[in-house]
Amino acid sequence: MNGMASYCSKCGNEVADGTRFCPACGFDTTGQSVDNSGGSSQSNNQNYNQEKGSSGILTATAVLGIIWGLLAIFIGIVLVIGASLLEEFGFGEFSGMFVIAGVIYILSAIMGFVCAALIFSRKNFYGAWITCLVGSVLALVGGYYLGLLGIIAGIIGIVFFALMYNQKKFFAA
């Protein structure tokens, strides 16, 4: 470098004397931070960090949808298999209830998987939101037949639904 070199007070990168902006971070070496869009880089960094954090919440929400779907499909399969076992052991009057609850949970699982896929794509907020709502309601209805485990699946669905609604702005229009 020609002449003396100094260091950026923001990032520590070497900056030649007489250079107003740091070539690495864009910090104004006179003390004000400016970016190409006319706003402050500090507020842009805050916006980026907020968007990055919200993206993480959306990803976590989609993963929760997959977990919800796996739990619901497991419950549904166990109930359907359990219905055939009830008939074998002479409790056939309960088998119909188990089959209905099993089918409800399998439908809830499908809704959870579809919702998670829509969240990952970030293209159809209302489609994701509605499938999540329907899946949550199905899980709660199935909870009527199943008890505590069903109620837990329904609560996971409702938490999933609430988390997703708060991230609406990150879906494509």
C-alpha cells in the first residue's frame, strides 16, 4: 500500500490512509456507517439477523410438522392394528372406534407432512396454514378416542399452527 495504513474500527481490516470506506465491511472510517441502498448498515444487519432468525423458526416449525406427522401416523397404524387384535380377543365392539381413530390420525399425519412441505417451499402460506389447522383439529378429534397421547398430538399441531402464523411474512406472495 502507498503511504500509511490504518485499520477499520468496526471489522479490523486494513484500510489505506485517505480511504473513506472500509473495503471489507463498508464502514465509514469517519464514524458513520453507510451502505449502497442509502440506509445504515447497522439497521440492515439487524434486519438480516431478524430474517435469518425467523427463517430458523420456520425451519424448526417445518421440522415440528414432520415430527407431528410421524407421531400421528404411528398412532394411527397402532390403532388400526389394535382394532384387529381386539376382534381376535373378543372385544370387537371397540374395534370400530379404534379404526375410526386410526384413520383420523393417519389423515392428521398427512396434513402435517403436507404442511411441512409447504413451509419448506415458502410458496403457499394459506395452504400450509389450512392444512395445519385441519390436521390439528383431526388430532384433537382423534384424542377423544385415544386420550392423553391424542391430546398431546393435537397440542403439538396447535403450537405448530401458531408458530407458522407468526412467520407469514416470509412466504412468497
